[in-house]
Amino acid sequence: MTEPEPAAPPILDPHALEQVGSASLDHGISVVTWAAAALEQERERLEATEAARLTETLLRIETIWRLFPSPILTLALRPGPTEPPAEDALHVEIGRFAHLGPLLGPSLEEQELAAGTKIRCALVVPRPTNDDARFALLPTRGYRPITPREVVRRVDFGSLIQALETQTRAAAARLVAEQTELAARAAALEDRGAEGDLVPRRGETRSVGRHAWALRWNVGGRHPYPALSPLLALLVAGALSFPLVLPLCFLALLGLAAVLLIRLLWRLDH
């Protein structure tokens, strides 16, 4: 739920502050006090607008965050004093913080960040140093979750949007590369066919003799059609023995005819 946007402050005469130097003390105090309140109100309005836009952007970008080159977006702090005062912070990070799980001695806030699956924002701060050798392996940086409102208060909003745009362009380039790779694989599959050389290549007409490759024995490997192997063996054996079987069949028929003729003559005599 986004915060309500403060009302716009009244218009401040740009020459009012310039005239403070020549005005009386009471008038100068009144002008500066009113101007400071107006500027603070305008700052609050801009921060609320930027925070609402950042919240909406993070919700929309969450589904494609996995395509980003880095799971963590690091943002430098805004130069100059910040409100509230910075506690010697290092920078701001946005992303998923599952990598904080294996940390030694994580704080409750770091455990919360590590267990979350949503895109979160965190302020990175240095950990207090300790000369005790037992604490030598502890990480030197700590993480504290912050709201989008705190993010836009601490970092330049234009730099933040530019960093997100850069990450989004990198994700688009990655998808283009993957799409090109898939198109090349699909074209190669279409060229070679789903069963290798058994299917004609695109735009190629094969003769019956070339298709006969599917029925030959694959020496040194497995036959392309194992179920046809017994039938193929019978056909080959029959084709090879045909010149020998034909004369034998002819002689057998002659012998049978001679036997029948002899039996017929014997019956006529008796």
C-alpha cells in the first residue's frame, strides 16, 4: 500500500530569500522559516512519489529479475548529508538475499532478508571490529532491510532508474541470444530430420536406392530397424539359394511325373 502523496506547497517567491540580507531580522527569520518548511514539504512530496514509483517498478520487474546479470543491484549513496543521518553506511543493495543464509552469526534482520523470496532493499553497513580471534571469521559487513522510501532518500533516483534500465536491457540481450540459439537448433533439427539421415533433408529428393540404406545391415553398430532383421535374413537367404533350389525342384517334378506314368502303365496291363 503506497503512502498518500503530500499536498504541493505554496509557491515561494524566488526573490524572497535573496532579500533576506537587506530585510530586518524578524522578517528574515519568518521568510527562512517559511521557506525551510515549504522545501521540506516539497521534499516529502517528491520522496513519496519516487517511493511509489520504485515500489511499483520492483513489483513489475520481479518476474524477470532472474534474467539480470547479477542477482544484486548495488547503488552508491547520495553525496552529501542525508536524513536521517547515515550510520557510516557503505551503499544500498536491491535484490534477493539468499546468499546471506550461510553467514556466520547473522542478525535477525539478515535472517529475514535471507529467507525472503521477494525483491528487497537493504542498507549495507560495516560491522563493529573485534580483536577476539573467535570473531575473526565473522563477515565485515552487515545488512539492514530498508523501505523504498528510505532508498530514494539515500540514493539518487535518476541513477537508480538508470541502473534498472541497464539491467533490463541486459536481460533483453540474453533473451535474444537464447532465441537465436533455439532457432539455430530448430533449423538444424529440420535439416537433419528427427531420425538423422533416414529423413530427407529440406529441399532434397532421394532415390529409392538411397532409401534402401534403411534396410541394410549396419556393420559395427545396431541395425536401424531391429524388427526387420529376421525378415531381412529370410529374404537374403532365399535370394542366395534360388539358383540351386530351382533345378532341384525341376528334377523332383520329373521324378514325380515318371512315378505316376509307371503306375498308370501298370494298371493298364493288369
